[in-house]
Amino acid sequence: MAVKFTTINFINKKVMKYYDRTYELGLLRDIRKRSFEEFSKMTVLKGRRRIGKTSLGGLAMEDTDSVYLFVSKKAEADLCAEYSAAIRESLGEFVPQGIYHFKDIFALLLSIGKHRRFNLFIDEFQDFLYVNPSIYSDIQDVWDRERRGSNVNLVVSGSVFTLMEKIFKDEKQPLFGRADLSITLEPFRTDVMKEILADHKPGYTNDDLLALYCFTGGVPKYVELLLDNGCTDMESMVAYMTRPDSQFIEEGKNMLIQEFGKNYGTYFSILGIIASGEVCLPQIEGLLGEKSLGGQMKTLEEDYGLISKKRPIRSSETSKAVRYEINDVFLRFWFRYFDRNRSLIEIKNYSALAAIIRNDYATYSGRILERWFRQKMMESQKYIELGGWWHMKRGSSDTAQENEIDIVAVSLDGKVHAYEVKRNRKKYSPALMARKTANLSESAFGRQEVISGCLSLEDM
């Protein structure tokens, strides 16, 4: 059972229910304690947009003095005026007029930290790059000189993955090696999603739960938007997401365009194809008319962390049987429906968009159900290997259906388990599965016994 908390929003002081994040909260409270008892510490809090970084920061800092600074893309002098006012209001400290550079604001805060303990939360930290790139060097200079004589719990938060990675992990950058703690927030676990939905709809069905997962991927803000607006089943969720004023319509674009910059077009096209199910590199290159997209695929995988390679379980790293999938469940949904149907959105035909999502839901949710079970099995920590399997014998007339299994897992005791995932268990064929597991055992597990079964909606 996830632990529930009450937290105070930094800005509007709104009390709201809080779910999970028990481990991360413990880390943040521990480093706050160390910052106050020893000397100033720096924490980096990373995660995609809408994942709850600010809320978690607020919870970890409750009941202690805190200053919240949001980095918006405006002139440095204007930001400093805002920050000066925030410091006066939050700490009641004197701040002289006419501060135009952030290095002076930061030095003032570290100086205040010499006679009082407080938290400093800087949100969207990566956007200092657009304000004044030298700010990072200024922070390094002040931090290195003043941190050991002060007691400031500094938490910097960022949602642009590539920039945050560069700022703190690139050896050439001034803040490399300065973080005492780094936390990356992930979407909600499957058990937490069950708890949240039960709080809003005690008699929910597993299809309601699957719809919530399909459309949000467990991202807290999207879950909140749907459930706080009374959307607890597929029909009401689709109706809400396809309203003219829906935040979902532009969400994927708003999330990624800052990551990709002006060259986002090709990356969007690749992600759109992967979301549609064309998961092999030759297929992607053929559909885009490109000779080679290996460089872009590598960038999407290694630099942005948006896609990952899937190989059959127990296959070698050099195997060419590679498929790609989008890691973020919400982005897979957004590219499949909102990005692909941009023409409908441009002419404001939202009812047609809603109909497309509803009509395709049974097919699409069946595929996402597999993701649900994979995530659930990973969270259980009962397995040492987890993946899928597909294989085609040379010269064989077997169909791909005969040689593909949705989930293959090796448990801690070394037993091999194979599962077909079906929305409707009645469509499961034990005889077909027996042939598949025989092929699996022979090709990947040295003829070891394979325990097979079916996972369906009722198993969620």
C-alpha cells in the first residue's frame, strides 16, 4: 500500500492528497537534515514534465523555511527582481534594490545561509541556459567558495533530460560533480495506480484501470487531470482529452520540442512510426524514404532516452532481430492519435478524433496491456530476466504467430515462464502456445522446461 501524504504547494498553498514517492521522499528529507546539520548540499531532481517534481520538493521541505525560484525565459534583470521579492517574502530578509545578476542573488542566499537554515528550490534549472549561460559558472564559483560555511538545502529541478544530463554529467561543464544527490522520478507503479483509481471509483473495473494506464502511462499530472474531472472510464477519458481546451492535444509537442530544437520534424516522424507499430529500422527508413536513420535512432535512444531496442530474450547483442518501442506510454498514445491526426485538430474536428480513439481502443489497449504486465513483473522483483521472444527458423514455413511470445521471464529460482497477453482470455490457444514454447525452449533455453500461461484483463 502506498503511503499518502498531505503537501503544501510552494505557490498557492493549496492542500492536496499525495501518493507514493516514499523512497524519494526519504532521500530528500535525509539530505535536508544533513544540509542543516553539516553544510550546504546540492540535490538534482530530474524527470519528464508533469511527473511531480515540484510537489515532491514541496513535501520534502514542509514545515521548514523555503525559497522557491522558477526559471522562466526572460531577461536576467527581470528574474532577479522577482527573486528578490520572493526572498523578502519567504525569509523576511533584507534584499537591497538594484540586483541585476543571478550570481549576486545566489551569493546573497548563501550568505543568509550562514546564520539560518533554509531550503532553496530552483525549478526548471536548465532554462538558465536561455537566460544567461554563464550563470552555471557563477553558481559553481559561489558554491565552491561558500557552501561549507552555510546551511542551505539546495534542490534544483529540471524537465529537459538532455540539458540536465549535460549540466551535471558533462565533464566540461562547470557544475559537473557538484551534486551530492541525484534523483530521477518515474511514473507511478501499477499498485499505486490501483490505489488512486480505487479512491476515485471504489467499484472500478480492470478495463477502467487499463484505460487510465493507456492514456496517462502513470504520469501523475495526467492521472490527476482525468480523475479530478470525474473521468474514470474509457468513454469519459476520451471525451475529456479531445475537448477543444484539452491540455492533452499539444502535450507531446510541448514536452519534446524543447528537447529536439528546430530539428524536431524528423524525430517526430520516427516516433510517430514507432507508435503505429512499425518497429524495425528498415521499415522506418522505408516509410520515411531515408537511406540511413541509424544516427537519429541512436540519439533518440542514448541521448534522449525516448526509445529502446528490444531483442528476443537470450539473443546476442549483435542479433539483427531488433525492434524499437517508445519508452513513455503516454507519448506512445499521443503520437499514435494526436500527432497522427493533426489535420483533424487543425480543423477542430474533435468528435472525429474521439471516434478514432474509441474505435481503436480494443486493439491499442491490448498492446498496452502487455506493457502493464511487464511493468508489474519488474516491480515484483521476482525475476532475473524479462523480455519477449520471436524467432523464424531458416527455411521454415512457420508463421510469425507460431514463433512469437509476448512475455518470457526467468524467475529467481531459474524457472522459465512464458505468457501470451490477451484482453479476452477466450482467445488464448493452449495448443498454439505449446508449439511456441517448444520452439522457445529449443532455440533459447537449451530445451529447459517452460511454464506457460495467459495473462488477461482479469489478472491486472
